Amino acid sequence: MNRKAYKPHPEESLVLNKQGDAGRVEEQSVSVQVMIPMELDPKMRVIGFFALDNEELPEGSQKNLNEITGTPFKAELAGLTVFVGPVVQNLQDNYIKALFSLADSIDRCDQSAHSQTTALWSRRIAQCMQLSSEEVEEITLAARLHDVGKAVVPREILVKPGPLSENEWSIIRHHADYSATLMDPSPGLKNIKLIVLAHHEYYNGCGYPRNLRGEEIPQGARILAVADAYSTMTTGRAYRPPISPEQAKLELMRCSGTQFDPEVVKVMIKLLGRYQFF
């Protein structure tokens, strides 16, 4: 991954210094849609960003991310380090931590611990299904990062107190794609990305974004779908109050075989009895 010095371009593109093989510095214009805070100094100040240039991200991604994370993106940032992908091995952990920070920012918007609660239930389900330790860790990580794509969705949609319009729902339904796009630069997240991309697919094929059905849906995504739904129902959203654990349990059972994998639901019901809904 190249490391570049950043200075803002008047037309909101970036002019980056690129180090050539022979040590020659060339000037190159790169249109960047979103800059992800990635590197901190000892005082926890942002000193480095990852520049992700991808046409699949929505217009206004940078503005949305800044508003959700509270990260400034101004001319005063000139001189900071900018990384451009793919993410090399020694920076994998930094990039994943940056995505964790995005997940935490989204939870703060929701005034919840949704990503962490979803990860906890996903881990419990995967372990109860006796998956390998590697699979358990992948599913847990996918659950922790499943909503990072919401960081490029307008904040006013995430915190809207009333019902979402059809257009707003259309934007929200793209968040799994956006999450996968944000994971693209990291080769270490290849398997995680496949789980996240499919976590809103329905067992009967009526979900999104690709209308997968049954075992076409990765097992990790089928587990994540149940954990995500339970966490969402019991913690609520800005546009919908939470329901009781018992009501959420009944809803999972009602949607077993249509929205959710019946086997995963059975395991979740068993776990809810064991952990008394917590």
C-alpha cells in the first residue's frame, strides 16, 4: 500500500504525491470518495487516513462519514499521511480497527451497542452449532462489522425518529453493499465480506441484495441474520421502539423458514432459554 502526503484539491478531488520505483516523485490527481481515519498519534489525534476510491459508494459519502464519526475533513489536514490500497499485511490490524471505529460510531448514532450485541449472539450461535474455531471467529468479526456501510449513509436517515420513506429505505438497503465495499481494500476480510454482503438475504429467496435462498446463502450470513434481527428488535431503532425478548423470540419463530434458516432459529431459541435473553 502506498503512503502519500495529502493536500486538498479545490474541486474536492485530491492531489497526491506518488513515489516512483526510482525514487522520482510524480504528481497525480486522484478522485477520492471517502477518507477513513486510520492512524492516530499518542494523543489519539488522527494523523493518517485511508483513501478509498470506489464508484459504488453513494454521493456525499465523505460528508456522511464525517457527520457520523465527528472526524474533521478540512484544508487544515494538509500534510497528514494518506494510504491508498490494497492494505498491506503490516497495516491490516490498523485498517480493521478503523472499521471497528466506524461500527462504534454507528452504534452511538443508534444510542445502542448493536454491533457488539449482534457479535455476542453470533458467536454463541456458531459455537452451539459446533463450527470450527476459525469459522466462529470469522462470523463474530462479520457481526461486529456488518453495519459499517451505514457510515456513508446520511446521518439524518439513521437518526430519523419517524418511519422511513420508500426512498430512505432504498438507501438503507444498500448498506450491506457499502459495508462490503469498505472491506474491499483488506485481503484479510475476504471471507468476512461474503458473510456481511448476504446478511439480509431471506431463506425463501425474497431478501436482498441478490435474492439468494436456502444454502445459497453462506452459513455465517444465516447465523448473522438471526443474531442481527434479535438485537435490532430488542434494542430498537430511532424509528421503532424495542420489543420485549419474549416478543422477539416469537417473531423469530414466526419468520423461521421464510426470512430465517429454521436450524439457526432452533439454536437461537435454545440459547435464549440458556442465557435468559441476555
